[in-house]
Amino acid sequence: MFITVMYRNGKIGMVEDNQLNHLIHSHKIIKFMRMEGWVTIGSDSIRKFDEEYKSPEKRQGLKKTK
């Protein structure tokens, strides 16, 4: 899955979801897009870098079944 991000220079790009934590931690992006809209790093609530996601999977309905 790809996520829309905004880099420090204001450019918009798409990254794979497994790259997001690295980009946040390395301060390479200032925002990323959630379903609800833009998330601004440093002012909006985000998960901690080393925290594992423990909430129910919201995308279960998107998985193909045999």
C-alpha cells in the first residue's frame, strides 16, 4: 500500500507504507495523508516509532478470500 507524503521542501510524493516510520524518524517528511486528511508531524497525534500497531485491522474487508 502506498501513502502520500509531503517532504520538507513541500514536494508531494508516494511511499510504501513500510517506509513511513523511517521517513518520520529521519525528519525527511513533514506530513502524511490518512483517510481523514493530512497529519502534521509534531502537532498531530501519531504512533510512537517503536510501537507496534495493536488495534483491530480496519482493512480486513479488503482482503481476498479463497
